[in-house]
Amino acid sequence: MAPARNLREAADQLAEGPLPLNPARSGVVDQRISGDVMSSAESTSQGGTGGQPVDDAEVERLRDRIIADAGGALAVPLAFLGDKLGLFAALRSGGPATSAKLADRAGLAERYVREWLLVMAASGYITYVGTTGDGSATSAMYQMSPEQVEIFVKTESPSYMAGAFQTFSSAPRMLDRLAEAFRTGAGIGWHEHDDDTFVGTERFFRGAYQANLVSSWIPALDGVEQKLISGVRAADVGCGLGASTIILAKAYPATEWVGVDYHEPSVELARSRAAEAGVGDRVTFQVASASQLSGNYDFITFFDCLHDMPDPVAALSAARAALSPDGRVMVVEPKSSDAVVDQLTPLGRLMAGGSVFVCLPSGLSAPPAVGLGNQAGPSRTAEITAEAGFSRTRVATSNPFSMVYELRP
């Protein structure tokens, strides 16, 4: 089914109901009935509950959950808008403010700012501190707590989340493409997303890399830190906008760094950022796919990108071929588990949701379309590394959000 071209066509599509899961096999499923399994018709006649009574309290709890989720779905892009327009920064810098005062600081229209403040306060993203008059929205005062500043304003904080709001706001723009991918099994390449996805992803991960990469992740690897201090040759595969490469280059100036990514606009921005950071003399960036990695390296990294690759085995095989005999590969991946039950958490929902929108389609976008997704788990990851020729894979360290794998040739 193609995306609707106008309002009437959209309404007609919804009235028709969903397509069969597999049109070629439509009508087959409810012919296979055995034991106490009901047919589709029987299930429908009893409301799909198998004859069990409906728990009204549970219906109410689920409805309340949907209300909360729907409110969050609206708050996320509005939070990104506030970040983009400088509203969080203005509220923090000038202290408590009414909508009129904040609008004046930010150079925006008061009426829009007034409503935005209500959404952010109801979401807990800013703090309502009282009223200067009659209790109305125009007299309400708002401010930012130190904790809210960490999340929305302080760019170097490991808790900084503004990039996540940017990324999550951009993902639904691909919804029509994603619907078609569900029907065909095709993928959507990383490069097919818009700039907010690229920039938001870099902003989202940069704080965590800044907080953990040099302080705990590199020291957890066997003998790597001293080599980087002494000076070796290292590659950062899937470097994107270069956040991880630049952090490493600053921390280990004796090492020569090469950033590799197939997305040319990202590489161009990475080059300019490296120059601005003062590490342009020891960092070079190449436009190439992971499987095209060439040269010789003592250390190779993959930061939150292996699961996005349609052919992770080829990417790791290229790293294995380019690695010195006593070299190491570090693969950083989102925290995941081999057991489904461990992923049924708020963080698991967030990670799996991001995977459906971005990671999985990217992993299915070209042959062999492995489609790892960002919740592949340690066992599947170890299978991939072994297939690529590595003799040993271990989880060197982890935190609630990331798993750091060390690979040996």
C-alpha cells in the first residue's frame, strides 16, 4: 500500500483496515486449528479475549499509560524545539521567568512560549515555582533545577539528552518509508535520514563518550592504554561526525588517528570539527565503507555503529585483516541482553524503538542485510566476531547504557 496522497485517501486506507501479514497466504492461518486454540472468527466474536472477562481496572491502567505515552510523544519534539530556539538556555541563564520575560529573552512570541512552558512543566523538564498574580498562565513563574540543566543545557554532561530529543524527533519523519519497509522487508540506509538524525545522534552520544571513553573504557582493555600513550596507529570505523575520534585524539596525542565513514557529509563536518578542536594535525578522515578499511593499525574502534551495518561480518573481517598481530578492536554497542525478559524495561523500550526506526532498517539496506538491530545481545555479537576471524571476544566493561567488547585476533 503506497502512502496516502491526501486526506481522503488516508481516511479510505484506514477504513479498509490493515493489510494481511502476508497477502500470498491470506486465509490460511485460521485453517490450522488444534486443541484449545480458537479460530480467528471465534476470537473476534469474543472480543479477542478468548472468553476471559475484561478487567476494567486494567483497561483504565493501560489507557492512563497511553495518555502518558502520547503526552511524551508530543513533549519530545517540543523539547527539541525549545532546544533549537534557545528556550532552555534562556531560562537557565536569566533565572526564574514568566512567559513574557522568557519570550523577551529569547526574542520569541509570548503566546507560543506560554503554552510551551505548560508542556515542559507538566513533563517535569522545567519547574513551576509559583505565580506573580492571579494563578493564570500569564503570571506563572518557571525555572530550571540543577538536574534539569544537566539534561537540557550542559552539553558536556554525560546526562545531556538534547541530542536524543533531536534524533527522536527526526525518526518519525521516515514513517511512510518504514511502513513500506515492513511490507517489503527492504531497508532504509543511514544516509537516507535527514540532518537532525546525524547531528542529534552525535550530540546524544558525545557526552557519554566524554565521560567514559578515556576514564573507564580504554583502561578496561588489555594493554591498550599504554600503547595509545606511547603512540601507535589507530582507526575509528563508522566515525560519523567525529566525536569519538576527536576525544581520543585529544587524550592520546602521540597516536595517529584515522576516522572512516561512508557518509561524506558527516566526514566533511568531522574534518572541520577536528580542525576547530586543534587536532587536525593528528587526525585524518576517509570516506569509505567499513569493509573497505585498508592499512595497518594497532587499535581499531567501532562506536555504536556495528549493529547499523548491513554486513557486520565483512566490516569486522576488514578490521581483522588490518590489525597488527597483538592489536585490539574495541566495539561499543548499546546495552542489551540475550534474554527478551531483560529488555522489557523503559530503557529496553527506548532502545528497541530506536532500532525499529533507524538501526534495523539500516542493517537491512544492502546485501547481505544481516539486520542485527541494536538489541542483538552478547551471544549474537560474539558469533559475528568469531565468524569474522577473531579468536576471543569479551565484555571488557559496561554501564546501564553501553557494553564495551574487546576483540583479539
